[in-house]
Amino acid sequence: MLDLIADLYRTHADDLAAVVAQQKTFLAGSPTVTPQLDDVEAELTYLLLRHHRPAHVVEIGTYWGWSTTWLLSALRDNGHGHLHSFDLVDHVRTTVPAALAADRWTFHHGDLRETVDEVPPGTGYLFVDADHGRRFGRWYLQNLFPRVAPGTPTSVHDVFHLRWARPFTEGAEVLGWLRARGAGWFTAARPAARATLRALDAVRAEVGIAGARGTDRNPMIFFTMPPARGR
């Protein structure tokens, strides 16, 4: 995974630099936006979308649209794909630039537990950054993940704020779920994978990528959706 990501930084360096500059401008002109993704995890999300070129991306949790604009930027630069975003609040409708949303974005307003049937078949990338409690984590492991095909690239935010996932959280539930299926994961989280983050920072320096925010905790994990147990 580290070798793949290093190659992606080199392949898409110019496009990524342009998106970083775009995101800095977006943030400076949007005082209500409170970004959640840190620099490297946002860049990895963009690069993985460029690599996998999914037709349908599902985003769980938008808030003010920082992650939404990163996802849409990757789809724009691919010239392909549609983003389906789900959230209880619809702040994102007022912040995402119309030119970026264009015809590549559908926002689904409401509780995912009531709108999950709107998750499109054929999801090619799943991005989760919503309620981080244990209860919601257990719910979506049982009700959302089975709708996503094995092998689908997936990411879950706010797992590693420490060297381990905090007990009784969504992150602990997801890690346990992956472990039970023998599935691995990747992270650039500074508390849990300091050497990995250093390696990526070296590649970023090599290709001249500076972050859009200047934040480096990167608690997200990345994995491919494992097969259901028993298959």
C-alpha cells in the first residue's frame, strides 16, 4: 500500500497540487467550514479515487463539505463518477461550489438508518465520517457494509487519535470487525503509524506537495471490503 501511494503521489503530483491550492482558497473563502480531514488523509482519499476511478462514491457524513469537495475534485479530475452524500444536516448544500458539484453530486438528507436504501448499487468507494459512537458503528457494520461488494475500497475516519482505537467507539468496532474477517487496513495516523507518515511526508516533499491545512494527525483507516464470513 505504501509503495502504491508513493507512486500515486508522483503520478498525480500536478493535479494534487492544484487541488490543494483550490482547497486553501475554498477554506479561506468559507468561514463556516470546519474541516475534519487532515492533510495526508485527504490527499490519500483523492489519490485513491484517481487510481480506482469508481463510477459511484458513497460519503457518509458531510458536515460543512470539506471531505465532499475533496471527493468531488477527484471525480472531476477523473472526468468520471458520481458522488452520493448522506447526512442528517444539510449545511453542505450552502458550501459546495456549484461548478464542483455540477452533475456529479447527489445529496441525501436524513438519518442514514432511514435512507440506507438510497445507497446506490455498485458503490465503488465508501467513505465514512459521521457519528463515531459504538452504537452507530455496530449499526452500519450490520446494515451498510453488507450492501457494498467485497473488494471495494473503503475508508473510516477518526479511528486512531491514539496509538490504539478508543474503547466503546466506532473505530474499535470497525477494527474488531476487520480482525474477525482476517482483513488488514492501512493508516497514516501519526499516533499509530509514525514511520508510515514520515515516509509519505518524504514523498510529498519530493513532489512539492504542501498540505491544505497544516494538520497531521490523520486518524483515518483505509481497507478493501472483505468477503462476508463463511464465503
